[in-house]
Amino acid sequence: MAPRRRRGADAQEDNSEPDAPKNRPPNTAFRQQRMKAWQCVLTPKLIVTIFSILAAIYLGFGAYLTWLAHTVRDLRIDYTDCVRDAPKTELGPLPPKYISAHFSDNSTLDPYQARWQVIKRNVTYHNYSRERDICQVEFNIPERLEPSVSFYYYLENFYQNHRRYVASFNAKQLLGEAVDGSTINGSTCDPIAHDSNPTGKIVYPCGIIANSMFNDTFSSPTLLSVPVTGGAPESERVYAMENNTGIAWPGLSDLYGKTSYNLSQIVPPPNWHEAYLFGYTNESPPPDLKTWEAFQNWMMLAASPNFYKLYQRNDRDPMLAGTYQIEIVSNFDTNLYNGRKSFVITTVSTMGSRNIWPGIIFLIVGGVCLILDVYFILSFFLWKPRKLGDPSYLSWNQPQAPAPGHAASAS
């Protein structure tokens, strides 16, 4: 008897035949998984060769990076407690614990011998001046520094990577658009979004990042004496450093623009009160963020709590060995968050400023590859392991032990 067919089977079979070519993948090597493939067989010689090459590359590159890091010359001086601890009448010794330096050892000048004091002087701001405490630091540069010479400020324990801090700005406002107050108040700029006074004006630039901008000011280093004669040069020579241009990445300026706000609509952030005592006026207009590279550097947030930011640089002239003096107007209060602040004078190498960790990491990886390489050489060629690909070690070529039942019956 013929097998019974399910109801509707004929109709389905008739419809499936024309649809088959449409659903069937093309008969190509790629679609039908017939492409030629190469499989690496890890023979002892290949493994030893691979680890030998990796060890040579990592050790060589690690040694080069370590050498580059040691060619960088730098001096870092912590001035956090200068206004509080430095003498007020004359220069006094700066504690060596606040100094970190990397120079060659064949100089007559000791970089760990520095002096500081606090003097009072009038400081001019946009439209007024006032008497301030100035931190004056004398330090030694033991050897000639070839350009480019960079001047950084270094902050410790300042977390720019906090999730709320990172988002506290308005991109359209930074581009120069006159964003209305309701939009600013509802944005991530809160709580630095509008003036807390009854005027309720918009804060420009708004947000916690702009409000917390580092605002200490540094003079260019002035050469006081040279190590050859130990006396002063013919005239105090200022090592002029540029702090307006060339300190930020070129592409950063595309994120900023000159504001379209009227002066009557905006106020500066609260922490900018020292620079804009009377707010934004015709005599002290709001800054042009597109050309203010120090602001652009600050807005480029750091990933770690201890970080450097470029303040000024000199790409043309060498910095002669000698004793220098620098004056600092201290405005940035690090005591609020239990932090520290320093200034750093450094040269740069092909890989940037001094950082020994990339070289150390490459050396560690290269050392591991070298140890494995030696181990494989000993195990494959000296300790004489079993023959590679010996079929006698296959399970079906091994002698089988008699089963327990068979052993009992035989006895």
C-alpha cells in the first residue's frame, strides 16, 4: 500500500521547487567553504624561532626606550607650601624633599640646592591691580638644555576623570553659540550654570571644568649666575618662553569659538573672580576660547589623578646651565582637596617627556620571551623528548590491559 500523504503536501512540493534556487547560496569557494587554507604546524624549530625573534624585538626596543628616557633632563619643584613656609625677608633654603631632578653627575651645580622666599608686589589684572604675595624660587640647572624646553605644571590628587566632572560643560556654548539660560540650566553645567546673585545671568564658560581651571601664573626663568665664573652675567638674561601659542594640539581650537553673548547676558565663573573682579566689561571682555590655548589644555581632561599640563615652552633657544629665578602668583588652592602642585622644566625626546615605564614593560616582555626560548631549546634539543608525530603513542597502538572479568576467569 502506498504511504499516506499529508494534506496539502502536493501544493507545498510544487511551491518549494521554484523557490529552491533563490535560497540556495552561490556555488563559490567562499560561500561553500572550499577556500584554500594554511595551518601553522608548531614544530620545535618554529617555536624557538618565533620566541627568538620576539625576544630580540622586545629587548631591543625596550633598551632603546629606556635609553631615550634617560637622555631627558628635567627638574620638578613642589611649591605648594611656598606662601606659608618660605621666608618673608630673604631667600631661604628650599627643602630637598620638594625637589626631583634627573641630570648628569659631572656638573658643579647641585639641582637639589634651591632657595625660596615670599615677596609682596602689585599684580595687574584686566582692569585693576592689587598687592599680592609672590613666591620667588631660585633653582639650579646643572647642564645646558637643548631645545625644545618645556615648562609644565604638575598636579597631584586632582581627579579630572570623575564622571560628573567630565560631563560638566556645554559644547555649543564653547563653540561660541549664545545658548539661552533655560538650556544652560537644564544641562550638565549645573551647579555652575547661572549667577547665584539675583541677576541670574548665564555663566560663561559654564561647568565645573572651566570653573576649576588652574590659574597660577609663572614668569619666564631669569638667569642669575653661570657655573663657570660663579658670578652674574653681564645682565640678567630672561629665558623667554611662549605661553600663548604652540602649547596645545592644533586640532583643539576647532572645538572652540568666540562667544556671541552680549556682555549684559553673562558673568565669569565664580573661581575667576580674581581675574574679573568687576565681571565682563568693555575693558575686560570675555576670553576668546578659540585662541586661549591654556584653557584648551585644561579642558583636555587627564585620565589619572596626577598629571602634567603644558604651560609654556621654548623651541628655539638652548637653556644655559646656571642659577635661575622664577616668580609665581599662587591662586590655585590645592588644600581644598589635599593635593600638591609643582612646576617642571624638562627637555623632550622622540617619545616625549621622561617616562621609563614603556621601556621597562618591553624589557619584561622580552625577558619572558627569552626565558621561554631557552626553555624550549633545552626541552626540544638537549633533553631529547619523544619523537614528534610518533604514531606509536596513539591510543589504539598502546597495549590494552586485560579487563577485570577476563583476569578472574583466567585464574
